[in-house]
Amino acid sequence: MRLIKGIIAILLIASQSVPALAMPTFARQYKQQYGYMPSCNACHTEGGGTTLNPFGKAFKDHGKNLSAFEKIASADSDADGTTNLAEAQAKANPGDPKSTPAAPGEWLDMASLIPKEVRALFPTITTWMPLDAVFTAKDFATAETLGATLTAEDETTIYVPVENRRPNGTALIFPVQFSDKTFFLVMATDRQLQIREINVLHAKDVPDAEDPQLYSRFAGQSLQALEVQSGDSLSARISQAVKKAVVLLYVRLKGA
């Protein structure tokens, strides 16, 4: 129950007076720098939580703050012949070579803030609240007591579907590391943060990860019930990543 109240508190604060709280940190900084709200595809290949595109990598490498925009302004991160600054000022995506000042595309469609794989998990939902998962030292310590190690590299976006002004669960995209390769999973939970569904995405480098039986076993499990496998097998790596993802949700939302 406390978890539900925590999510509701975040939603109420964000909806009442400070729209910026509803947007990931990068989006807020981008708007402050360039005057408009970008989609997550400015930094990510497939939305918040997925692999960084070249512009996102450059932004991260130069400090992930407002001054980073100035440092990478003259670069052409996506190698399309136009500088990052010129593209941003023209409302083209500086991280996508297919988006140029002459043909910016639809990357600024606000629906792009919510990846299509996340929307598919809640097909009847039309209102979403993307939230930052940014951690404090206390959060890191709490995660350790729950059996997972979180770092600043795990900071990401939590997607909260909203129905009748109430949270209808959460969704999260997170990576799995296996044999020096990375693939991604998308997870939906209910309002109590109990796992509802996990699907694989972007796993072309690890084709064995496409097996749905690897994920069906997590349905209905809570943080307390999750059994984590040790070792480096694909199944073990998946279970370790799922545990970290659930702990991330718990740490970020439980005390709001």
C-alpha cells in the first residue's frame, strides 16, 4: 500500500504545478538549453532505457549536464553533415542521421517519450508519467540491503501508466549483460510492483534470449519472492537483471 501511495504522491506533485518533474533530467536540460522538449530518441536508440545513440554518448561523456551541450555543440555526433547545435536549433534530432534540418521527421511527437514496446504493455492507457530514477547514497545503501547493487549507470526512466489520475502499474526498460553482449528487456508491474510481464527486445546479438520461456517464470512475482540464480548462464544473467530492475523500482518509488 505504501508503494501505491508513493507513486500517487509523485503523480500529484508532477500534475499540480511542476510539469518538469514529469520529464527525465535530460529532457528538462535540453528544453532549458534549446527552448523545446525533446523525445527520448534524442539520446536513445529506442527510447529511455535503451542503448545511447551517438549524441547521447557524447552528452554522457561530457558530463551529462547543461555545460555538456556547449562542449558538444560543434560536433556532428550522428555524422549527417550538420553540427549538433545547428540540428538542435532547427528542431532536428542530433542523434539520428535520418533527421536533418531539411527533414527533421516526427521525432518530436510526444508519443515518442513513451517507447512503443512500453505502450504495448498497457494498450488501453493514453496518459503516461515518465519519471527519473536518480539515486542518492541512501538509495544505493538500501538497494544493497535488498540484494542488488545499483550505480549511477543504472539511472533511467520509469514509465507510469495513469488511468483516472491513478497509477496503473509501472514499466521499465533495462539491460542484460551476457557473454560481453547486451540486450534489453521491458517489464511491466502492477500497482504493488509485482511483475506482470517481461518481454525481450533488441536481442539480435543474443538470439537465445528470444525464448519466451526465459521470462514467463517471473510473472506474478514480487521483490520478496524473486529467486536469483548465481553464475553466468543466460538464465542466471536474466534473473540477476530482473532482480536489479525490481529493486530499482522499489528503491525509487517506495519512499516518495
